[in-house]
Amino acid sequence: MARNLSADVTWAPFLAIYPTEDPHLRAVLQPFEVCWSEAVEYPTDNEASVSSKVGKAIKSNRNFKNAHHDLLIPVKRKATHTLEFIAVQCCHGLLKNASQLSKSCQDKTRKPRKGRKGAQGRKPQKKEHRDMANVLLQICSTCEDGRQNFKCSSSWARRQQEKRYSLMSCRCIIAQMDVLQLL
């Protein structure tokens, strides 16, 4: 808006919307711009995933009790202008550790479906989904922005080091919303 553009064409740096002081979260969010001119969508037929078509609205999977990712934030990479989603895992209470994140397959494009028994009564093998190249944010009311302590050899430590994972504080988001409302 400060650039005198209409909201539907304005892509703003993510850090202008969420100006965190944490160096890790800044490094994760810095490559992206956001535009939420179409507000929030609540899919009803199918759960939204990181492989869904990216638009200009945050996708909330609140209509799906066991959704793989709670929110999908549409972003554009500054360097390549590629549109993609940042996946968001919201925790109400305690932070998920590496084991819980792996068990819920948060690093996958989709949650593997539990198969039905086949004709011979055998359980089919789980369909594996590819690793998610997208960034994953874990938003939690009991954490601060930034890095999570993972074992150095874990896949989650590697994902975090590659700037594809970070924590985001629920308290900081709420504080930022209060500031925006004052403006």
C-alpha cells in the first residue's frame, strides 16, 4: 500500500509483515514476499497441501480435523519469482519434538494414508510421499522465534540448518497483530 499499488498486485517482503529479531527466523523468511489480498480460504472438499495451486490467500485447513498442515501461507521467492506455500504446524500447548514431527510426517508433502485391507486380507504398504522442499514453520504458544534444539545428526537438524524449518512464537504474532490494528 505504501508503494501506491492495489492490494491484489502488492507483494511485500515477509519480514515487513513479521519483523522478527531472531536471526534464524529472519534467515528463513528473508527470501520470501507475501500477498494476502484474498484473505483466508477454508477449503471444504479437499484438504489443501503444499502441492495445491498457490493464490493470494492463506489456506486454513480448519475444516479438516486431522489436517496434515494447519495453514499454508502463499509466498513468492524474491530470487526466482516462484510461487509456493510455507506450511504451518500450529501447536496449542507444548512444542513438537523431532520424534513427533517425524511421526506426523510434517516434512512430507502429504500425510501418508492408512490403507484398507486388500483382497487377501493383507494390509497394503503405506504410500510414501516425497520430502517437502517447502519451509515448515511450527507456531507454538510456549516457544520463542528461531531455532529448536535437535540432535545434530537428525533430519530435522539438517532441515533447520538448510533454513527450511523454524519456530514462530504465537505471542509475537498476536503482538504484531495488535500493532497493525493500531496503524
